[in-house]
Amino acid sequence: MQLRLKTGPYNVGAGPLTIRCPACKQIGTFQPIGQDLQFGDEQFGIVQVGHRMCPNPPCGAHLFVVLQGNVLRVSYPPERINFDSTNVPAQVIESLEEAITCHANQCFVAAAIMVRKTLELLCAVQDVSGGNLKDKIKALGSQVVLPPDLLSGLDDVRLLGNDAAHIESQAYAKVSQEEIEVAIEFTKEVLKAIYQYPALLARLRGLKKQPRDQRPRRPLFTPLRNAPVSPATFPALSAAVPPLRARRLRRLGLASRDERRASLPRGRWRWRWPGRRGA
């Protein structure tokens, strides 16, 4: 974008601007740095230029912006399409990032060619064989799990790259900003389905409760459970498990008559064995 001064310039007040930062990829309200300049341009009419700063403290990126009214016309560095590259192979990331860079600088034909190259690299990483890219895309369905619509859409993206590489367009009327944005977004969804959705599904399943039969069993709190039970172990059991002393010893048949009586609640009727007095 070239600006040619026709009238002005004049100092005017600058306002904040909401935009995605090309450095940290976060959307924020950029605050002005100083005042803006306003002047008349031969092609665009009254325009306003100035400086803005990213509100993210660790970033603090600087932007030069061109406004027409309250509408952003150009920013430098330009705003980029966001791309999450988690788990994506390095060569595929490099190719798609270059396509996004070409789109940000309004080089749409070059961006279409780089998107097509991204598909070529995707097939190469998945070890897909074929005579041309069309055959490789068909064979890709046997290597990865993709819905039929995504596989069919990859062939449409391939045709867009072919139109960008040849003089006469065959499938698309033109290769412009809208076509490139849709092609990049579609390619991002394909990469998500291949490289990111399996990891996300594994994380989700890892948060589920384990079935009861697969849970680790809690060991019984019995320090001397493997030792032979005899009246000689009575002091050790009493010291190890004081709260359970009477109940556990009663279960093992080692509690005395007085301890059995003491373990029963006071003031209530006590059950006795038939034929045993004072038990």
C-alpha cells in the first residue's frame, strides 16, 4: 500500500485499536504511542497513520497502522492467521507458516502454491505413494482416519494450487484473499484431525473414573496380619491398632471377658451366649 500526500499532515488524537498481535498471536486492545498524523491521500482520501503497542507485557510488540475512519487498512508487521502447530511435523509447519506469511503480505498466488506444497509434505510424512498429488490424496485415506468430506476438500485445495501455478485458471475464477483464507483454514482443520484430535481424546479419556475392578485395592491396615495369631500377639495388636483393639481381638477370639464387656455401650441390654452366665 502506497500513500501519496495530497493535503496535510495534521496532528490528531489517537485511539486504541483491537487487533491480533503478529508477535504473540493474542488478540488485544493496542494503545497508541503519541499522536497520529492525518492527511489526504490521492487514492484513499483522508487517512490516519500512527503507532500502537501490544498490551501483553511479555510481548510489547510495536505496530505501524494506517486507518481510514475507524477501519484498519494496513498494519506493519501485518496481522497473521492464527495457527496452532502442536504435534504437527516441523516441515509441514514451515510450509504452512510460509503460506500464512504470504497471505499476510497480500501475496495470494504465492500463498496458494505454499498451501499445495503443504499437502505434498503431508503425504510425504505419512509415507503415501502415488504418481501425482491427486493419487496421493486418495491413498491418504488408507493411512489416516479422515471423514470423506475432508479428503474431498483436500482435492479442491490441490486444484487451487494448480490454478495459482498456471496462467489460466481451470477450477477457480480467481486466486484472491478469500480463496486463500478458506484454503488455509481448511488445511488447519485437516492437520488438527490427523495430529491433534487423537492427543486431545487421550487426555479426555484419561480424566474418566477407572472401573471398579481396575482400581488399585486398598490394603488392610493390619501390621501383623502375616504373623501367627496367638494370645502372645495380644499386646502388639493393642499397641498397633488402639481404636480397633476390642473389635479386632473379639473377632480373633483373643479378647477377655472384661474387654468384651467394656466394648459394649453402657446402659443397654447385652446379648449373652445361651448357657453361659457372666459372659
